[in-house]
Amino acid sequence: MHKFIQAAQIYPSQVSTPVVPELTAFQAHMVLSRNGLLPLIESFMEDPATPEKVKIGWRKLTTYRRDNPLILFVAEEMGITEPELDQLFADGALISPDKL
């Protein structure tokens, strides 16, 4: 399977990145969208080479844990580094459906 992106364009926040263990599906999709990654991940999910278990997990999970093998697999395939993933989780934790 090939990498869909060479480097994620994730904009760091002004504070140090705390460890955030979990995001809701809404938070995860919003933070990916805000960083221009959601269309790339959706394309990856449509790729016939992407494992079916990954596709189903992406569609059906209601929460995304930072240590979930599915998340780690997708991040690796997208070329997202560990610090960038931490930043995505930190930024995603600040997103609320009540504050669009």
C-alpha cells in the first residue's frame, strides 16, 4: 500500500501538546477536516488495498483512542508522525459540537 501524503500539514497550537487518550468520532473528523486530512483519509478508505477491518472500524467506531491499532495504522499509512498525531488529538479535544 502506498502513502497518500508525504507530510501532514498540521498546525501546532500555542501550548505544549498534552496526551489526549480519546476523541469522539465528531472531534476526530472535525480536526482532520480542519487540517486538510479528511479527504485524504476518505480516499484511503475507498482504496481496494485498504484492509476491510480498517474500513469498517473507520465507519463504525464512535470513539477513536490514541493507542488504537486502527488509528496507528491509518496514521502510519498517511505519513502522520507520532508528534503530529499527538497534536491532532490535543487539538481535537478542544472541539465541541456545541461550539461550531
